Amino acid sequence: MTFNQMRHAKLWFAGEAGNWKLARYEVDELGEGFDDVVRYHPTHKDSPVPLGPSVEKIIREPLAEVGRAVAAGDRARFEKAFDALTDGCNRCHQATNFGFNVVQRPSTNAFSNQAFAPPANSGTPGPDAR
Ligand code: HEC
């Protein structure tokens, strides 16, 4: 889950910087992270509900919508979809007895060793790229 926290933060900064290729990558990594939850951690000892079905029910569609916003290079749609995704994270935490663990839009970038703006040679920028 710590990896997903990192992906969630990087996804935000990539989208805000208009680096849609990096954002696409983080969406894919988040999807794989949740695949691993389904495969390797389908249950949790403190959770009243199994995690696997919760992933499918709560997070797949919001994540897919983030992917569509990224594909469209649409910043406003991305922000809305990101907030809905974050809401999904929190709904699953509540469902699994981890409601004390609240995630939110990141405010400061903890990854100062990574550039989030698209590199100059990154090909055709999305419509919303700076
Ligand atoms: C399937 C339900 C589920 C979904 C969906 C989910 N989480 Fe979690 N999350 C958990 C559970 C259960 C734990 C505590 C389990 C553990 O790591 O021991 C947890 C723990 C965490 C932690 C605590 C890690 C720590 O050590 O402080 C963070 C941060 C976190 N999740 C972020 C996220 C983010 C960000 C998303 C959405 C992108 C997300 N989670 C989606 C169930 C979920």
C-alpha cells in the first residue's frame, strides 16, 4: 500500500504538470499494485471484508476514469477523476477498518529528485500541456 501511496502522489504531480505520459505510467502502476492486492493480499486479518472484491468494487472504475482523463490530456477532468479516486481509497479504508488512514490530494512534492514536467523531447504534448 505504501507503493500505492507513492503512485497516487506521483500521479497527481504528473497530471498537474501536464506530463500525460508519466501520468499514464502511474495509472498503470497503480492498477498493477491493486492487481497484487487481489492476488497476494486478498484478505487482511483486521478487515471485516475481503480486500480483493473491494478493489474491484471500489477502485477499478475511478482508476479507469483517471486513465480516460489522462488519455484526453484534460486537466479539469483529471482533477475531478483524481479526487474521485482518492475518495475510493478512503471508502476502502473505511470498509476494511482502516478508516483512520485518510488519503488526500498531495500538497507538497516529496519526490524532489524526479522532474514531473514533460521533457522537451517527449513528443506531441497533450492538449492541456504547458
Ligand atoms: C481494497 C481496499 C483498499 C483500497 C482500494 C485502497 N486501500 Fe490503502 N489500505 C488498505 C488496507 C487494508 C490498508 C492497511 C493494510 C496494511 O497495509 O497492513 C491500507 C493502507 C494504506 C496506507 C497506509 C500505509 C502506511 O503504512 O502508512 C496508505 C497510505 C494507503 N493505504 C493508501 C491508499 C491509496 C492512496 C489508495 C488509492 C489509490 C488506497 N490506499 C486504496 C485498503 C485499501
